[in-house]
Amino acid sequence: MPSMKFNNVYIKDSFTVAGPLESEGKIRNFDIIMEDYYFKCKTFIDAEIKMQKMVVDNLIFKNKMNDKIDLLIGGDLSNQLSITNFNAKNYNVPFLGVYSACASFAESIIIASNMIDAKKIKNSIVITSSHNLNSERQFRFPIEYGAPRTKTTTFTATGSVGIILTNEKNRIKLESATIGKVLDFDQKDASHMGAVMTPGAVDTLVTHLKDLKRDVSYYDLVLTGDLGCVGKEIFQECLKKYGIKLKNHMDAGCEIFLDSQEVYSGSSGPVTLPLVLFNKVLKINKYKKILFIATGSLHSKDTTNQKKTIPCIAHAVSLEVI
């Protein structure tokens, strides 16, 4: 069974860094805001490494966790997880780098939570990031190229988010999770991530509800990762096949930017979901039972240039706000 329950895993704290465009959008309460994409560095790569380091440093400092972190785990969109690797070398802490594209944050949480629940470790930091000018260059075109975009295109968010997972009781509990499967529905358009990732989100939600014998109404909110505003509609339409009508659905890709910012179908990237989760959803004290489903498109520029199909995956994590 790909679903599991946790008994003693909690989120102790979170910390976020957001890019300049993100700070001008719908959410304004990020911990640190970048003045520009260089973040006082020479390159965009250095800027993303700096984002991650600031997140980890602040989590450790705020919570007095020096020498108390048993595991650092996370990933980003760069080749060979180079951003997270370069950040991890700053800490004398065991490290696991993971990759599920934009679902990497949820995968990291699931791995760390299992280790805490099994009493193998006590505290873990989970980290992720994305930088628009790094990711767009790698997966689509450099911004300077000026390539035309379709309305289905999503815009990679710039930012970094980290959390401390612990076995110490806290107000936010990791209740359960479902590991997704790699699916391929013959989608080839890298400019339509919503269509690519929807099958993964649908399958993981259906599997989660079946495994745990729950109706979708059990949750106050179902938060998908970065399907975008076009993909959100496809997701809800596909769920009708299973008799699921989502009245409590939010897609993080639609919650960061304003329509006036002209970012097409919304936000994408592994930082999209945690930026919305920790700076909006968990700030308003409205939702007590939350299921977030992080979605990932498992392609590279080489596979798309060779006209191959784009596989997808989605991982789900259930939170309870005590």
C-alpha cells in the first residue's frame, strides 16, 4: 500500500525567501524578500544557493538547533541537484538529495517523516528552491531569448522554503502520506504542465482516499502544487470520472501571482506549493485538516527536444493543525 500514517511527526518551524515578482503578488508576508534576481551575487546560480543557505541558517538560529539536526534532505530543479548540493556542503550534517521535479518537497517530507516515525532520527530540515532565470534557461528558453508563450505556460517561481520536522509535539502534525506512481499519458507539450501533471494528481488523490478509506470531504482543503489555472480546471474535470467533486480545492499555482502580472497560467516550480502552504494556508487558521498534493513533471530539455512524452508524478501529505 503506497499510503502510510505517522504517529509522532510534527512541523516545528518554517522559513521562506521569495523573489521580487512573488513579493508583488497575492502573498506579502514572506520572511525575506529578494530585491532583485541576483540577490547581491554574481550569478543567478549563486543567488539560489544563497536563498537556501539563508533559509537553513535562520531555521537553525531561530530554533537553537545547532548540533541537533540529524538529517538535511531536499532538492531543486538544477542539473544533478547542484543548488542543494552546494548548500549542503555548508553543514556537517548527513544529507539526502531527492528529485521528483516540482514534487520534491513532498517527497523529502515523506522520507524524513518515515525516519522520524521509525525513531531513527529526531529532527530533520527539509529544503527546496527554484529560481526563474535558472529553471527557464534549463527547461525552456533563456528569458533573454524572448520566446513567445502560450496561455497554458506556467512561470517558474523564485524562492526557497525550509521546515524543521521533529518528534516533539507541535501544533502542525504530519498525519499521513501517499507515495505517487510515475504515469505517462502521452503528453508532449512542455508548455502545458497542467495537462502533463493532472494524471498524477488525480491518481494520487484517488489512491489516498481509497487506502485510508476517506471521502474527500474529510479534508477542509485539498491543495495541489502547480497545475496552474488551466490545469486546475482539467484536474477538477477529470475527478468527475471517479465521482469526486472538489468544493474545497486550491491550486498553489494560482495563488502567488496577480492576473495583472501576466504570468500566463500561474506559478510553477518546487517552491510554489510550500510558499502558499506556509505563507497563506497555515497563516489564516481556517483549515484544520489539509491534504497537499505536490505535482512533478519528469522531463528534461533533451527528452522534450527529442519529442518524447513527459511522465509525471504526484505525492500527497496530510496535515492536521492541532
